[in-house]
Amino acid sequence: MQEESINPYESPQSAVSDEVTSTASLIFFTTSTLKFVVMSICTFGIYELYWFYKNWVQVKARDGTSISPFWRAFFAPFWAYSYFKHVKASANENDVPESLNIRLLATMYFIALALSQSPDPYWLVGLLSFVFIIPVNSVAVDCNRKLQANFENNDSFSWWNWVAVVFGGVLVVLSVVSAFFPQDLQI
């Protein structure tokens, strides 16, 4: 009987798997158009910043760059063109058909957000800034589908999403109504 010698000071050894996890092949954070529209409106555009943040995290992980996803999302109107360029390049690399005019989309996104600082009721245009992100998100979905056969898009609403929809939806309705009624109206 041969005794196996164990060195208690040796670092542990484990097998390394070369398998790629299912999310590693996803190159973009995407969501369904319905969810994107509802969440963007009910959060007054905060969901758009979250969408940009999640996508910049993906870009940083994929490209190994030293960007700050938080600040890129925080300053999304200035970085939208750069991100849209990533989506367009990825679509071209993966033979995904696209007809994005990223310069126009980024410019219109910037203008819509700038108009959100306008007086009543013109600030409501800012609520529609998501319109200029939807085509980019759609191409990103197509890229993910091309790269992963069993890709499932983020189209379900989580518990937190429903909280945002209910409370944010009430605030949006109240804000829209108050934008069209004079402030000095006495009831």
C-alpha cells in the first residue's frame, strides 16, 4: 500500500474550464422595445442612462479598455455617438444588416435631452429621447441573436421594474397634466 504524500503548504489545484458562459458571447445589453419605451417614460429617462451604463460595461469587458462606464452613461448625450459607433461596427463585423445613421440619431438624442430643460410644456419632448435609441437597440438585439443561437432578449418586467412603472407612471401623468394647466388656476 503506497501512501500519497500531501504537502499542506502547496497551493490548491483545480481544473480550468475553457467553456464560455452564455452571457460572455453577448456583446450588448438589450431589451425589448416595449420594455425600453415603458421604462424610459416611467423613469423620466433614467432607464436610458441605465441602458447606456450596462452597454458601456459590456464594451469595457469586451475591448479591455480603461473607460469609466458610469461617467460614459452619466454624460450619455455626449457619448451616445461613440456607443452607437460600437453597435454599427459590430453589426458590420457580424454581417448583421443595418441602416443606422448614427450621426443623426446621436444628434437628435442630444437635442431631445437639451429640450427637456425647456419650460412647460416643451420639456415633454425630452421624454421622447428614447425614440433615437430604439433603432440602435434593435440592431444590438440582432447582433446578439447572430452570435448566440439561444439568445433570449430582456423583455420581462422584474419586480423593481413594476415599482418604477407604477410610481413613475403616476408621476409622469401628473407632470404631463400640470404642464398644460396654468399655475395660477384655482380650483
